[in-house]
Amino acid sequence: MKILVINCGSSSLKYQLFDMDKNEVLAKGGVEKIGLQDSFLKHQKGEGEKTKIEKPMNDHKEAIELVLSTLTDQKLGVISSLSDIDAAGHRVLHGGEFFKESVLINDEVIAKIEEIAPLGPLHQMANLKGIRAIKALLPTLPQVAVFDTAFHQTIPDYAYLYAIPYELYEKYHIRRYGFHGSSHRYVSKRACEILGLDYNKTKIITCHIGNGASLAAIENGKVVDTSMGLTPCEGVMMGTRCGDIDPAVFPYLFSNNALDPKDMDNFINKKSGVLGVSGVSSDMRDVEEAAFVRKEKRAALSLKMYDYRIKKYVGAYMAAMNGCDVLVFTGGIGEKGDTTRRGVAMHLENLGIEFDDTINTGLRDKEMVISKPTSKVKVIVVPTNEELVIAQDTLALTKK
């Protein structure tokens, strides 16, 4: 069974075509700058070289048309016709309280996804564009929505509610939802497979650390807490997002004319975090060069803040679950950043973590235990595979 996985952004999309029978990726790639004259597609056939196709694409429908024509191209393609595709799976940012698991897409599901779009307007509407484009181009193809928030729907009410008037939760559904669900789900299960542990009898803390970052506490197969909230801005410090902050900061800035309320969203999501503190970049490689090579104090400070806040969440989740068996690092920085892993996991011996920095140093993009054999808590790096989770859910639902 061949499944096309699509992840649409506001002006981009990523795709992978899976052969689920052979458990392999036939092709993958992405489209950038949709809506601009210099838009392009980067396509990779199997493990071969990447091919760049430059072509103006006005919208997501045109982008997906190019993806489909490339997949069936005589030279670049991997299938003989579009009828070889059995189903499409879509990453959808927000499922609100309505979608607690992945679902087959129909008109009712599309309407509900659009209804809750105000919870994540930029991403949600982009996800819908991909769904509607496939529906227009391949109207009989089964489609599945896999929600970033769904995995976190097991969080109890005392952990997901905010301490605001309860009526606001009832009317506007303001609560903690959490994100990166497919990633947390994949790496937590994969870590237990590697370590030979029973997933349903294990306490796990997963750290998805990239430009966006979140942690999840998973006890006996169910999420009991996660760091992101109503939006992906809450939680740990991120590349450009501020993470946890005293909300009274904002009326204070408004009253001093230091910030216009209209600019607040841009301020907390795009100008803060590592970029805001370091003044260098949101890219950890640039910040580490500034801190360790050029000895820039603000860059070094931003790295200390970044590691410290993740470490605090790790400790909090150990308290919430009354212990921890496995600590997992994943995401772009979690998989590649030995400096960040060291800053988070070192000096936690009293919490049962004996970190092995010899194994950690230089480790990139590889499944590996990075704690000592005597460590009560196993620390492990697991590269994420959100696209595979989407493909697996799509397979399961369409087979039904």
C-alpha cells in the first residue's frame, strides 16, 4: 500500500511517499516560497540525489500538482500513475477538544478543522489547503488527518486547565493542548523498543528540541503533562519563542509604550527566545559559535537559559510522575546538539541520571543510549519520524 504524507505550511509543503508493504520511503521532498515567482520544489527519489525544479506556484493546489507530476515523471518518478497512490495522510496542527485521535477526512471533519482554526490560524488554514488540494485533484482518494494535539488528550483536567475564570474555558476552550504529538508518540515507543521495556509500564520524559521545543511526561503509555499550551508558545525557551513568561510583562510594556499590542504576537513568537537574548540568531549552530569561539556573553547567556529551562521541566515531570525510567532527546537540536544534551542531563545524579558524556560528545542523528550502564534513568537519543506515524495511522484507518 502506497501512502502520500503531506505537511503544509503557510508558504511551503513537505511530502513523503511510503511503500508500507516494503516499509520504505520511495520519494520525499518539499516546496518552498509558494505564491512567489521564485518558488521551487526539491525532490529526492529514494536515497538518490536531490533535484531542484524551479517553477512559479501560485497556491498549494499548484504545488501539489507539481509534486504529483514529479512522482509520476518518467525520469524522476517512482510510480507509473496516480492510481498507484492508495491514500494521503496530512499533519494537522490543532484538533482542539474534538479530535482525540487521527480520523478519516470527510466534509464534516473539514468543517470542524476550519471551525477550530482560530486556535492555530496560520498553520491550520495551511493544513486545510493541502487537504482541499488533494480533494480537488484526486477526489476519490481516502485522506486521513493526524493531529499534533491528539496524543496529549490523555492529560488530566488539573494539568491542562489554566487558573482563569472557568467560564472562559467553557466558552472559548482555553486550555493546554500541547503539540509535537506525533513526534512524542514515535520516540517514546521507539525508545522502549530499543531498551526492551514495556511501554505501558514505563515512565518516560520526551524532549523534542528544535527551533520549536516541547517536553512530554508519559506514564504507562499515556501523556500526563506537556510543556506547550493553548499555542506552541508556552513552555521552554525556543529559537524565537519566549516560552513561559509572567503575563503582567505585557501590560507593563504597553503602559510604557515599549510594545504596541498589535505587535504582541510577533514579539512573543518571532523576536524572543534564543534570538532575542543572544542577539545573534535562532540557529543554535550560530549561537554556539558566537558563545564558544567569539566569546560573546549574551550568546553564552542564551545557551545557559535554554538548557536550564529544559532541565527544570525534566525535574518537574519527574516529580509529577513520582520518578522516571527513560529520558529521550529528539528533534533537530535534540538529535544533533551534544552541547544542549550535556547542559540538560549533566549533574542530575540525585534524580537517578548518570550521564555518559564520552558517548554523547559528537553524536548526531543516531539512536544511542547516552547514560552509563549503572544509571537508574536511561537517557537515549532517538531521531524522530513524524511522517512514519502519519503513514501508519493512515494505513490503519484506510484499511478499516
